[in-house]
Amino acid sequence: NAGVTQTPKFQVLKTGQSMTLQCAQDMNHEYMSWYRQDPGMGLRLIHYSVGAGITDQGEVPNGYNVSRSTTEDFPLRLLSAAPSQTSVYFCASSHRGRDQPQHFGDGTRLSIL
Amino acid sequence: ILNVEQSPQSLHVQEGDSTNFTCSFPSSNFYALHWYRWETAKSPEALFVMTLNGDEKKKGRISATLNTKEGYSYLYIKGSQPEDSATYLCASLKGAGSYQLTFGKGTKLSVIP
């Protein structure tokens, strides 16, 4: 079982570059989300989606863009990378419902120089 | 944005000791409370999702309780083992129809053999 797959695992960018972090799940989950993990900050929600074609902003959406054209995929785009976006990014998915746990990918470690 | 607090921030216990830690969350508009276990270099894994006041959940030596009226949850580990060493995260889901999980910063547990 693949679960939630994130690519790449590591990436180094220069300030101003753009890139897309990929997230795919094979569990037919309706809900998908992106978090960033910074030291001393806990996991913070960037964007989320409750189904194909539906996305919404989380706590820290600025500088990021998402789309959800299929149930399986939820890419996160950095429009113009900044050093403040250096972080570890986690994608998660779940079925809809208040009692459904999140399934996390292995994370993408991103450094912006 | 919810304010989810976890205490203590970290603790060290001897192998065989039992321990517990706390998650505090706003009691208004409560919908669900999640607990995750996060080992170093891995991704968070779900332990429990609790939705009802008075809920108690158990998985092996780990158990959790929920008090939605006063806004807290306890996680208990009985007879700690070195493999229990991890960061334990709680997250609160607020309001019906909301899919935004707000995470605490976690409690880092180190079990000394």
C-alpha cells in the first residue's frame, strides 16, 4: 500500500524560483491538506481541499498555491520562493468525517537560499 | 485560529515508569480531538480520534481521555519503553463542517533504558 506519497524528499531552491511539491494518495480520500513544520512552531495548515475542484486557505497560505483536479493529487506550488519558506512540508489525507484520522506523507525538506 | 496548548514541552522518564501529558483546547464549538505519535525521521501516525465528552480510548499501553466541557485531553503511557520515545501531538478540529485541524507544538518524550 503506497498511502500518501510526496515528491521530492529534498529540494534546494534559490530565492525567486518557483516549484511544485507533489502529493498523491491512493486511498480514495476526499480530504487532503498541506502543512509546514518549523522548529518550535508545530504543524501549521497551509491549504486544504475537501474534494476535487474545492480548495481553501489554512492558517499560513501566503506565497503558496494549490489546485485539486483529481481526487488523488494535491500539488503545492511555491510561486516565488523566499528564505522564509524554508521548512519541512507534509501532505496529509483522510476520509471526510469528524472521526477520521489524518494519514501523512513522509515530508519534503525544502531549503531556500 | 484555535489555540491548542500541550504540556509539558518535553520530559524524560525511566523505562518502566508510567507518564501522562496534557492537551488543552478551546471548549467552544468543539468537534474532534486527534492524538498523533511522531518518531524522529518519520511522519506522524494517528493514535486516537475522540469526539465525545468523556471518551476514553486505549491502544496497548497508551490511553487517552477527553473532557470537552473544560477543554482538555490527557494521554497516558503505562510502563514506558524506549520505543515509546517520540513527540506526541494533539490537534483540535473546530465546528461542524470545518476540516481545519489546529495542532499543538507537541510533547517530546524520551524514555531512558
